[in-house]
Amino acid sequence: MPSLSMVGKLAAALGIKVVELFNESPNGDDTDYYLPRNERKTINYPDGKVASQLLVSRITTRKMEPLVSVIEPGGSSDEAERMVHPAGTEEFVLVLKGELEFKVNGKEMCLKEGDTLSFDGTLPHVWVNRGKKKAEVLFVFSPPIW
């Protein structure tokens, strides 16, 4: 199973968004405002400790990409490679439950329930759940990156 970073590189090499690797149909009704919970697309990280659900349909036509991630203790972004998103990308994070350690451009912080973070997605960053409980986190990317 490739890392999330590797999937991103594969999509970039193909000139497509990561979500297109998950069979998202670009065709559809522009009034697809409503997405029932049971129809969300889920992305499972290779380590089995992180599962993210896309919160809107047809990401390829949106200006933002919201997703909610459930992160088990020990779950993390790809620590082997710090994430860096394309130029012009912004990232917003809201911890809904639990805690998440975040490192952005060398600055470390511990986000607790209710804490937010907003930063330029081109800055190198990494996150990990070092707690003993699951963390639930809302991520919003603009423009969509996956």
C-alpha cells in the first residue's frame, strides 16, 4: 500500500487530483449540495490508523475540500516525508475530539478539542495523535488538493 504522499505524487505525475483515483465522476448535477453520511467517500491510510471521509461530493468541481478524519492513537500523516501542498493552498484544521500534535514549518503545537489552526499549505507540516484516545479532526483545504 503506498503512502498518502506517494498517492499524491502519482496523481501529480498523471496530471489529476488524488480524488480522481477514487472513481469520482466529474459529471453530475450542479445542485449536488446534499451528501448523506452513508454516501461519503472514505480514504483509509495504509497504516490502518487514519480514516478520512470527504464531506462534499464532486471535489473536482469545488473551491474547497472539507474532510473529517478519525485518527487512532499513533496515527499520523506520512512522517517519512513532511507534507507540502501546491502553491496557493491554504489549510484549516479544527480538532473536534481528542488531541493532535502538529508541526508546521518547524513550530510544534498540541491542538486540543476546539483548537484551530490555519496556515499556508506550502509550509512543510506533519501531524500525529500521541494521545491514548481517538482524535476526530476537520481538515479544510482550499483549493482542493486530493
